Amino acid sequence: MSRERSATRKSKGRGKFLNVIRKDIGSWILLVPSVIMFIVVLWQPLVSGVVLSFFETKGYDAVAFIGLQNYSDIITNSEFLASLTNTFAYTFWSLLIGFLIPVVVAVMLNEMIHLKAVFRFLFYFPAMIPGMATALLWYFIFDPGKGGILNILLGALGLEPSQWLQNPKLSIPLIVITMTWRGFGSAMLIYLAALQGINRDLYEAASIDGAGFFRKIWYVQVPCIKSLMGLMLIRQIISVFQVMQEPLAMTSGGPNNASMSLMLSSYYYGFRYFEAGRSMAVGTITFLILAVLTVIYQIASRKKD
């Protein structure tokens, strides 16, 4: 009897599962191509890269399994420590310089009455320029030679030219300014959409309580976009932690590895030294660091909530 009951339960469960699939068959058909592309474009290269990091490579072909030797060689290399430190510096300066800019601009646009669409386009326009073109544009601005745009302005004012990107203390902050100029527009649009979705009754209630402009921002707008700011914080950390094309185009990681990042180091291993195993090892280490930081943030956010 018990076997018959268990068989009956299994058949009922399968029937319910098939009914669910039949009801949502249209959604499943639309979802399958995206899942296939996700696996082929993202997960398959990711898994292949992790596997390749445990092999000695000749060009891009695996030759022999060497375990953690690639990781050991990378970690003991002084360039890795500089790249790791610089990557955290990129993240720090990005949060310090660029995290609040899209929030402030979104608040300003949300309060505007006239020409809102024009300013929205102007602020978003830098995000439409290809990343390498943006980096080259700002390279000519920060060019340490006499032909650099900023040095030309300094010369017109009777001041001595600056080294700008050739100054180890300025290279990372200047690159972060370039990244912020290009990237804040897309984040601004997300914040603006969230602000425009706030219930107007909250503003009326705040006005009745005597709240002014800044109090409405602090007590109405900020709480409503607080969770979104947390998600954007994670997004920005993940994005900046993988910075590569800006230092590649503007400094090539110099001067003296002062602006070298983990992803630029991985790029050099793969396409300058043709050591694919070590390149994948650097990428895997970067992935693990980001995973740990994300988990820590999620745990801290849950405790705070």
C-alpha cells in the first residue's frame, strides 16, 4: 500500500509540474534563447577560464596540469601586489568621487520644470561615447607634455605645466574622473526613474509638517531610493574592480605600475606575454574577491535591516 501511495504522489507531482509548464509554455519558449545565450556567452567562458588557470599553457592551449602553480607564481610576483592595491584604490576613489554625483544630478533634474529633456540628454551623452574613445579624449586633456589641453591653459595663465598622468599620486584619481564622466549618466537615469516613481502624497505630507526643500530630499527621497543606492553601490564596485581599458589607453599601467589594475594585468598576461593560464588565474582571483565583497555587503545589509 505504501508503494502504491508513493507512486500515486509522484504521478500527481509530475502532473502538476506538466500543467505548470503547459500553462506557461509561451514564457518558457521566450526564456530558452536567453538562457542558452547566457550559458554560451557568460558561464561557458567563465568555467573554461577557471579550468585553464590550473594548466600550463602554450599560447592559448593547455599543455599540462600544474594545479595551483599559476596562482603561486602570480601572487609571489611584486606586480600582483601593486595591481591588487591599485584596484582597491580605483574602487575607493570611484566611490569617493563618483558615487553621489548621479544621485545629486538626478535630484536636480527631478526638481526641474523646464528643459528637463535637454539636460537629461546632455548628462547621458558621455555614456554613448565608446570607452576607448573617452579614454583617448581625456588622455589629450591630461597629456603631461606642453601640447596637453590643461597644460596649455596653465601656460596661458603663466603657470608651470603639470605631469598629470605621469604623477604616480594623480594617475588613479584622474583616471577615475574619466570613468565618472563617462559612466554617471546611466546611473543618473536609473535614480531619476526611481525618484519620479515616488508617491506625491509623501511630498504633500512633508509640506504639511513644515519640511523645506532639503528636508524633503533627506526624509522623503533618500529613504525611497535607499535600497536602490545599495544595489548601485554593488554594481559600481563590481564595474570599477574590473577597470582595464582606461588605464590601458591613458597610462598603460604606468608610471612604474602606479595605475596597473588586476584586469589590465590579466590582459597583459594573455595578449602581451601569451600566458593564458596566468591570465585566467588573475581573472579567477578577481572573481573570488568580488564574490567575497558582495557576500560581506549582503550580510551587513541584512543585519542593518
